[in-house]
Amino acid sequence: MNEAEFIILDASYFLTGYPGLLRETGLDRERLDEGLRSLLKKKYLRQMQFSRSAGDFIVMDIPDMRELRLYHYLASKEGLLAHNR
């Protein structure tokens, strides 16, 4: 896990939107996007979107790697374990 991925996971212990991650991590958009894609591929992060019908956030079964700014993120159990090693 590289430094950017570690920082992103650190900021994803609680459900956080893209703007919050950008602010909390201090990473530029390019590094944040790269880190998000990598963590999603490793299944260390869950990409979530608010569902009006469910009245809650739902996990995207297939992460959208192109429109990262539209979603919220939460560290997965695997991601938390990797982050705390």
C-alpha cells in the first residue's frame, strides 16, 4: 500500500464523499483518483451512492471508475485490516 492509499483509507473509516476526501487527505485530484481506483480494485474501499427509494446509501456492486466524484466511500473490512497492519 502506498502513502496516498494509506491516507485515503485513514480518511474513509466513516462514510465520506469525494469533496470530503479531497479536503481531508490534502491530495490533488489526480492522486486521489488514482488511489481510489487502486483501493476499489483491491476491494479495500466500498463505493456508495445515496438511494432515494431505499432512503440510505447503497454499495455499488460494480464500482464506477470514471465518475469517482459522484460517490461516497467507506473502508471495507479488508481495507481496515490492511490499513492497521
